[in-house]
Amino acid sequence: MSSSQFKLPNLPLKKRKHQSSVEPEGVELQPCQQCLGKKTGLSEKDVLVIIIDHDANQNYVRRDVELFGKVVCFLIVLGNAHLLQRNDNDLVILACSSHAVNLIYPEESFDKLNCCDSQMEQFAIVESLTKLRLCNLLTQDMHRMAREARQANKQMVTALLPGTVGMALSYLSRCKREASKVMQLNGRILIVSGSMEPSIQLANKHMNVFQAAAKTGVVIDVCALELDSSYMLRHAADITGGFYFGTSDFEALGMNLLCLFLMSPKARHHINYPKQPQADLRAVCFCHNKLIEIGFACSSCMAIFCKYIPICGNCDTIFKPPEKLQLYIDRKAAHRRNKQFSKSMQLEL
């Protein structure tokens, strides 16, 4: 059958009214909501807070002090790259040890430097401030170690790390409150530490700070230097949605810092990031400092124990004994009273 036998039907065409370009009186045209959001949307600002552990008892610092200088240089490159990404980006550098917490950058009273032609003025300030102050702090820690005559095989825990994270959270909260009507502020924290695991007394402080960071939407990234496994720092990254990276290769540390921690958490979903091992979600008991799956928790201080104890070892709260244990105690007390009553009856006879 040839195609000439088919004819298109004559469909009636609908007449459209002519739309005038002149707006009628009393009618206001409302723009599209998406276009309106793009025009009046708040600009974004990323604030990176770097927390450097400069304690002189870290393994890599005790082995070679020059490695700490390499770490500082790599972190300066990371901070400058963060500032170079966007004009509104901000950088904060905090230093902590087992004795003090210090603000490294920014410093308003710092005199401006005459930077070279190939370096921006802000980059020169970041580099000079960070190197000068961290070297001075490390020198003070080493002199303090010599005065206190610590043991060579003893490594002190960075007890002030929770306070440093809390200071960073307070700073980010203040910045968000001040810039809420002007721009959208996104804050994140990078912890660079090589200290040992804290004791169980400090574990609750760590977890409280990390839970506060998760509630405020602050991502915590961790770079562990020469640590086999850090229970608390790994939990910090897991709770807040950050990335945990442990390494002992200081030659490739700069490349790893730029590849893993330079981009914002929003952009990481579009990149093939290395998979992290599942964090151990078991709790640590207060009495023996061991990982347990089932235990007894104090309702007052949330300390966890692997076995029942009548009084909490952390806050001295008196616990109510379990039902079976209470029946056993009552049975023993009744048996003891019966014995005493029988002895008294024998003496009277």
C-alpha cells in the first residue's frame, strides 16, 4: 500500500488570544521562586579551624623534631589553599598541648609584612605567624620536659584537646550568629594529633564535645600521625560525618592533606573518596578500660561498667540492686536473723 493513499485529517485549530506585552493595571508579575532564590540567595563562607597538637611527647616529635616542622609547612599550604578557594573563606589555627591552648592565627595586632612579589600578603602573615609561634611553643614544651625530667618511654596525653574543640565550636557559633543575615557560614574542624589515647576519665569530655559538634552541624576531620588506632578520634569523625586518616608517611603527608581535607564536606559526595573501616561502636567500661557490648550505665554521669557495683566510681551515686540480687540479699539477711534468733533462744534455755 503506497503512502499517497494516507491523508492527514483536517483538525480544527484553536485560536489563541493575542497576549499584549503591556502589563494590565493592578496586576503585579511575580518572578519564579528559583530565579528569586538565585538572585537574593545568601553567599556561602567556609571557615576551616585547624587544631595542631604540638605536645613534645608525641612519638614522631620525640624521634625527630624536624618532622614537626614538615607537618607545620604542610598545614600552612593547606590553609593557604583554603583561603585561595574563595574570597570569603576564613582560616583559624589553634595549638594545644598538655599544658595550654594558644591561638596562632588570626592576630589583629600583628604588623603587616613586606611580602615578596610572588606571595600574597595574607599568605605571608599565615606562614610567618604559624611557624614563629609553633616553634616557640614546641621549644617551651621541650624545656618543660627537661625540667620535669619525665621518663623517656612515657607519653603524656593531650588532656586539653576537648577544651580546644570546645573553643573552636564557640568561635564558629559566634560567627554563624553574627553572619546569619548576611551569608551562610559552614564551619569544619581539622584535628592533627599524634598523642596517645586519653584515659577513661577524659573519654566523657571527648564524647560530650563531639556530640555537641554533631548537633551544631560542624564536621570534624582527623589526621592521626603515627597512631595505630585512636578510639576517640575515630568516633569523633564517625559521629560528625568527617574523615579519619592515619598515616606515618610524612613525605606524602602534604599531598594527602590537600586531597582529603581541602574540599568541603558537601563536595566530597561527588568524589570517589577512600572507604573507611567501620568504627568500633562498643563502649569502654570505666572500671577496667575495656571494650564491652553489654554493661551497666550510671543514670547520673553515664559512666559504663562491665559488672554491677553498688556505688558509681565516678560520681558516687548509689545504685539500686537488680531484682535477683535483691532477693538473694533479702534471703541471706533472713537466714542470718534466724541464726541469731536461734542462738539467743539457746542461751536463754
